Amino acid sequence: MPQWHFGDDDTLPGFAFFNASDLGAQAMRTGIRLDSSGSRGLRAALIASALGMAPLAASTAATPADGAMPVEAGTAAAELSAEIVPLVEAPLADTSDDPGAEQAATTPLGTGTASYYGRKFHGRRTASGETFDMGAMTAAHRTLPFGSLVRVTNPANGRSVTVRINDRGPFSRGRVIDVSRAAAEELGLITRGHAPVALELIGG
């Protein structure tokens, strides 16, 4: 256990020495002058600090110049330090040169007249095998594969809808597409029943 030695000889009167050899470190001595009025209280404080704390001189000598405290190998702090991995943010994907990042590519299919399915076709089977739903955004086209997505635009009012091809038609001369009633309402076709439109294939 660390020992405090108080000198009473003529050579070093009134000095207290701390021997740190019992701590496994190199022996060193720290001298603190004791005056006659407060020697007892200060001696008691020095003894208490020696019993419960690291050597006072070693507390500053062991601190590196950069202020970082060393981590002793084999301790819990050393294991925790070894497990800490710096966080690195993943780079964001650059989509500035990708036209499909904001809008899918489209292929113009030309212009023509669009008409729409009447109520009497609701619930009937389409050419693709699906049941026609006049409230869904679907349409009939003569040649496009089933499942194709087509943007239909009415240039008279600027309205556009996207429909999915699930039927064949129209078979009336001059018509290029038959849309569902829901799509016709969006395009403004209900009153006249037909209107000139422009078609674009989405993703083509």
C-alpha cells in the first residue's frame, strides 16, 4: 500500500514525501511543505488521497500532450474502443444524366380520334380475358400488346390520362383508341363522345 513519510529531521523539516514504488511504477517522491498551523489537516488529506486515488504526480505526467487519455490493453475500455467503427455516409446516386429518374421515357404514337366504352359494356369480358370495368383506367387498341401503358392527351383542353391496354379496338373508321368511361371523364370526352387526341407509349 502507498506510504506517506513525514520528515522531522534537520535536513528537510516540515516536508511530506509520497513513495509510489508499491504501485508498480518507478519510485518517485513528491514534497509538499506543511506549515505548523494546518499540518494535521493537510497530512490527513494527503493520506486519504493516497489510499483512494492514483498518485498526484502521475495524474499529469501520464496525460499525452494532445489531451487524450491512454487506454490500457485488456480493459473493457480497450475492447469498446476496438469495436468503434467510424460512420461513413454512402454516396448518393447521381441521376442528373438519367432521363428516366424523373420521368419515364415515352414514344409518340401519333394522333387520331378517341372514343369511349358506353355503360352497356361494363362487366363484359375483354379480348385479354379481363372483365371490363368502366371505372378503371383502361383502353382498347388494335395492335399494342396487352398491358402497355399509353398516355392519352386531349390538346383542346390539355388534359392527359394514362391507360392500360387490355382490349382490342376500336373498329370504327378514324378512331385510334377506345378508353374507359373514367378515362373519358378525365379527358372531357363525355359530352361529345369523341375528340382528337395524341398518344404516347410509356416505357417504350
